[in-house]
Amino acid sequence: MASTTNYQAPDEAFFTRADNVVLEVLYRDINNFEDKDIGSTKLENAASDDSALEVLSSINDPKHPNFQPTIFSSWDHNLSDFQSPRGIRDLFMKEYVKWARTIVRHQTDVVFLSHIIVYFTTALPSALYLYYNFNIFHGFAHILYIVWCSGAFTLMMHNHIHNNGVLAKKYAAFDWTFPYILEPLMGHTWDSYYYHHVKAHHVEGNGPDDLSTTIRYQRDSILAFLHYEARFMFLCWFDLPMYFISKNKYNLAFRVACTELGSYTAMYFLARWNFKPTLFALLLPFFILRLGLMIGNWGQHALVDDVDPNSDFRSSITLIDVPSNRFCFNDGYHTSHHLNPLRHWRDHPNAFLSAKERYMNEGALVFQNIDYLEITYRVLTKNYMHLAKKLVPMGSQIGMSQQELADMLRLKTRKFSEKEIAAKFKK
């Protein structure tokens, strides 16, 4: 195998602080791979890992002086920045963070309240005004804004559905209500994300009974992807209730049928009443989001190990990138999420480093500076060399040439036969 030494970590310009810590550890491992004093290197690595874990733990601990809540997605703040306000903005931020930490369920999650406030003061009034006084330019501006917001909103709801809310318990009524107001505006049907993702996808884990499984598809085939996308787009209303019926979960089947078909009915009558604003406020967000959800899920589960596809380490990937982790609440740590769907989003980097040896031994895949949408694009265009360049090698992957890495990735997109599925997913 060709040697690959002296890797350089990417520019840390806009990574989260946690991502920078994780990448520093991974690149240290790579650059120490050929160190002749193996024993000494292992000791140094262990000490460095412990130091990194201490940093990650401290910024998540409200009782630690280094605690750093996430206030906004676009930039980071230390609480110490507001201890001695230097102007009106600092004073406002100090009071806002102090208040917001009492509203959200976890003190790290001020950003969720920030997002809720933004959506209720921008997306909702904009949609209502389209019905009051429709203008085509407003319509296009609105849909562009919604597309921009929908990723972060969806991943905020991802945290909401896994943890039964994001706000403190005394605000449970609003915490339960606000998704029903905002979900349709962002392209979601009522509750379907919860039923499809939590009650089906995470139960099956990309296995043969998962409605969004990728294992029956040749995952670098555009035609296969179009079939996958079309089925979700047009048959989710049928497939999801039928899945629950097949599992003898008749209550869930009834509930999801009611919410999914209820959403369609509401959109239909609103479109009949006033089509143009409904097109931009509800219909286009719906179709665009459903397209995006399956492009993203394809990227998350396009690279599946052909030896042990039932392993969470080998059927999903980890991304260290800005869109997934800064703007979408550490969605890049997808393997960590499958290992523990209830894990808090800020804990994923810590959990990843804590289990680093297991990731290495399992042959897990970690990429940098690439998001799930681009993963899907590069797989469908069979650009495995580009994917190899974005791979952060771990364990036995270190030392492989880019061509060897590309060949390895290509093998992980192969369609599984029904015979293989029966053998590898024994129940």
C-alpha cells in the first residue's frame, strides 16, 4: 500500500469549536501513524485524547467556567464576552442568554429558542401576507427563504421528535403546539417526520424492513435513486401506514394515516380557495423538502459495508463539515446518532472521540468538508476519487493510497441481493 503521511488538517475557519477539536485529534493520529516509537506515540495520543475530551466536556457543562451555550448558528459566543457589556448589543445579549437558558430544556440549546423566534417573526408573517396580498416577487423571495431555513428547522425538529420537545417542561404546551404551526410552512406534513424517522427508520436501522433503506439499490445508479425518491415522494402516505400494519402497530398506522392525509386535505382545500399563495407557502416547500430529505438520507446510507451491513458503524457515516454541524446541530455525526438516537446533539463529538478506537476497529467512514447532499451527488456521478480526498482515514485506512480508498468506497455502493439480505440480516 502507498504511504500517506504528513496530512494537513483543513482550514478551521468556520468549523465549530468541537469539530476543530475532533479534527485535531484525527490528524494527529494520521501524522503519528509511522512514528517509530509506537509505545511512546500511543501514550501521547491517549493523553491528547483525554485533553480533548476535557475541552469538549467543559464547553457542554453549565457549571464549568468554560461553558459555551449555542446562541446562534452563524457565530460563537463565550459567556465571558457578556460579563462586562461594552455596549447595548452586549447588554442585550447578556440578558437574552440569561432569559433563554431558563426557557430551553438544555442550557446549551439557546439556539433553538433563537430559531423559533426567527421563524415566528419571519416565515409565518410572510406566509400569511401572501394570502392577504399576493405578489409573485414576494412568492419567489418567500420560497427561497424557506428553502434556506428548512434544513436547520428540520434538524431542530429532529431533536424535538427524538426527545419529545426542546423547551423546558413548564412550556410544554407551546413546545407541543409550535411544530403544528411551523411544520407545514417548512414543507413537513403533520407528525409524519416523527413516525417515519423515529418509529420506522430508527427501529429498522437501514435494514430490509426500513422504508428508506438503501440496501436494495445500486447506490451509484441515477435510475435507482430516482426510483427511491419517487417512491417516498408519492407513496409515503400508503407505505408508512402499511409498514405499521405489517408490524401489528395498528394505532400508529391509524394516526399516521390521519395526519398525513389530513395534511394533504388541508393543502388541497387551501389550493382550491387561493392557489397562488398556497403554491408558494405550502406546496412548493412540501415537494422541495421531500426531495431534499431523500437526497440527504441517500447520502447518509449510500456507503454500506458489504460484510456487515447490519452494523451502525458500517452502514452510516460521520461528516465533519460546516452545513451539517454548525447549521444543522451536529447532524454530521450520523453514526453516533444511530448508536444512541437519544444522545443530545452537543454530546456527539465527545461520544465520537470516546469511542474512537471502536470506530477505527470497525472501519467506520469519516469525511470532512463535504455534506450529505454532495455525498449523494459524488456517489451518483461515481466520483470516488473526490470522496477519497474528503475521507479522513482512521485505523487500517491510514496508509492506503487515494486510489485504494476510492476502490473501497466504490464497493460500498453495491446492491444487496435478497439472498444476501436474508443471510446478513438474520432475525
